[in-house]
Amino acid sequence: MTVGRLNSSVVNAEYAVRGELAIRAEELRKELAKNTKSSHAFGKIINCNIGNPQQLAQKPITFFRQVSALIEYPALLDPSNLQVTTQIFPPDAIERAKRILADVGGSVGAYSHSQGIPAVRANVAKFIEERDGYPSRPEDIFLTAGASPGVQLILQSLISHPDVGIMIPIPQYPLYTASIALFNGKPVPYYLDESSTWGLSASELRRSITQAREAGVDVRALCVINPGNPTGSCLSIDNMRDILSFCAEENLMLLADEVYQANIYEPQQAPFHSFKKVLKSMGPECEHLELISFHSISKGMIGECGRRGGYFECHGIDPAVKEMFYKVASISLCPPVSGQVMVDLMVNPPRVGDPSYKVYKAEMDGIYESLKRRAKLLAEGLNKLAGVSCQPAQGAMYLFPTVTIPQKAIDHAKKLGKEPDAVYCMELLNATGVCVVPGSGFGQKNGTYHFRTTFLPPEDEMGSFISLISDFHDKWMGKWR
């Protein structure tokens, strides 16, 4: 077997957040682990290339881990052990674990229903109803191994021939371009407006779809990431109505990536509204619209990325099409049951009056307020750098500053066969141990350069983190002016 004999769609797929920079970061991590007297000027790798909160010391939510511990080792719930267990675990965690074990048939080591545990899907539907004020049905919910496999399942089902086009924002999360390439479809880019906090205009959507259709592309769906990744922007209700009307007029399925819905840092000025809620509020105009909405346990204040849990909800999808979704899901048997359990905990956390509520509330609020402060600190630090402009984060976990790169550095990058922002990010990593992702990995307007960084480093390390970037940036810019 050689690369030349592989499926060309596999070869052509690119995923920037786990690409060349992440590979180099792991090489450096191994070098640092082997040699305590390393020649590097830094002592650790700071992985800001991906939204992976617990890798950067975010603590898990106590109640969630207590329930998880009990269901992973159910002997703790045996009557003979309860005297000890009740001294360690609160009563609501014990009761929740018993209920979940009953729902999964006694063990999280067993396969579940391919669409997900029915009781968990019922709790997801209840969560959506409470959030939006409109009905949701468990049979319209698919539990998944994180949001990404759900997105891929839908894209795989939609792309039936090489001329099928999927509209995606630029900049976008590379999951979309990578998956569209993997399934041999065509990305149809529409550009977000950096000058208006990465806003979206209906005229840009129309430009994009018209250009694609004139080129013979069969445009079938529009992807929206809200809150935005990598931009951190939040769509206004007016923007969302424009998008829904556009999809209804153009007969497009709307894929709403809403995994950052709990990460909202300006709730008064830029609150989160789900696309389903806005769709339902618009009445008959959009009632027929096909909408699939995605959510995940990996983001928010939970950050349980490695457990792989998420869901998508179908609205307006033909039952026969949902049967095809189920068939594809069943090929993988079921999502990880431990991830499904975490979805259940996310959508049905401790309530006011429960023994664990005060601790749960304090932990969630503590993480949230810290993320808000870190987002502001980092944006302020980046905006002090020469040639850097950074929009504030209204949501999500990222900042996406634009960098004005000197012409000499651009010429140097071209000689290397690299994008200028990719060279900047690689040299930042090699000099400081800070791993970020170049804007070219997400897509950007020609002639502009960016990088995406999380603001997940611990709050007490944020000052030194900003200094690492600032010191490197000043030296690098001085070198190439």
C-alpha cells in the first residue's frame, strides 16, 4: 500500500487544528520530557490550537464525575458498600447513578440503542423544550460521539455526487472543509465581515450561492457556527431570521453548529438564541424548513472532550431520510455510553434544592466568570501588539486576531512554499512553546493573515502567556520590517 493507491478524498482532506503545528508540538513535548536541560527557551507546550479545556487544567464538574465514578464501578452501589459510599458521594449523585444504570440495562459496558439511550434522548428533548419554549421529540434526537461525528453523518448522507455543494462560513472550523473533501463534495464559501464583529449579510449569502450555481454546483445545505468558531462572534436575531428566510427561499437544509451555546460573554448585547427557537417564532414562512442542530459535552463549562458525547436534533426531516441517518448510525453500533451519560448530565444537571446544586452552581459560575476575564485579558493584550487587531470574543473559546505581516516575511514564506501566517505560528511555537493555528487553516480573505488561539490557559498564567506572545511578536516583526 502506498499513498498513491489510497482514496484521493482521504489524501486531499486537511484538518488544520491537528495538522503540522500540532505534530511539531508533540515532538517538542517529547524532547522536553526526555531532556530536563533542553536547549529550548521554554519548559512546556501550551496547546491553544484546540478547544480542549481540561488539557489546560480546567477542573471537571464534581457532580458529573461523581455520577460517572459510580456508574463505572457499580459495586459502590451494592447494599453491602453503601455505608462507605454514602460517606463519599452525595445522595443525589447516588440516586442519579442508580437511575442511569437502570436506563442502560445495568452496565455502561454494554451497547446501547444505535440512536442513543432512550431515557437520555427524552432528557435532551426536555432540555430543548425548556430552552426554546417549543416542543421537542425524543425520536428526533440522535446521540453521537461528540458533535463532529453527527456533522459528518449528515454531510456523508447529503453528498450524493461530486457536484453537491455545502455552504460554509469563511473563516470556518476545518471539520467542515475536511469532511466535505472526505465525502467528495464541494465547499461553497461565504465570507464573514471582520469589520462588523464577524457579522453575516444576506447579500453575501446570495452572492455565494449564485456564483456556485452558475458553476453547476448542486447546493444543498448551509452550515452556520453560532457562537462562531474561530471568530467568537454571536449572531443577532435579525441575522438569524435572514439566514432562515434565505434557506427557506433557496430550499436549503440548515446545519446549525451550536456547541458553544453556553459560552456567551456579552449576554445582554449578544445573547444566544437557538436556530430552532427563531425558526419557530417566524411562523408558517419557515415551518417547512429542514434544520439539524448540534450540541456537545466538549465545550461550555463542562469541557469533557475526551468522553465524546453530543447530539443532533432533526426538524422538518422526512421520516424516510431519518431512517437513513439511523442506518448510518447503526453501522457504528452506538456512541460511547459514557459520553451519552455525560450528555444526560449536561441537559439535566442538579436543580435548586438538590444536595449538589450549590457546589455545581459555584463551579459552573467560577469557570464561566474566569473565561470571561481571560477572553478580555487576552484580547486587550493582543490589541497592544504592533500590526495586530483583535475583535472581542462574544462567545466560544477563541480569539482570531488579524496580523499585518511585513512584505519581507511574506516573500520569505513564499520561498518556503508556506502561508505567511503558518510560518509565523510555527516560529512562535518553536520559540515559545505556544501552539496556535494559522488563519489559513480556517480560510480567510486573500491578502489577510490571522491566527486562532484559545483563551484556555489558567487565569493565573494568563499574564505570562500574553508576555510570551508579545515578546516573540516584537522580535519577529523587528526581524522582518
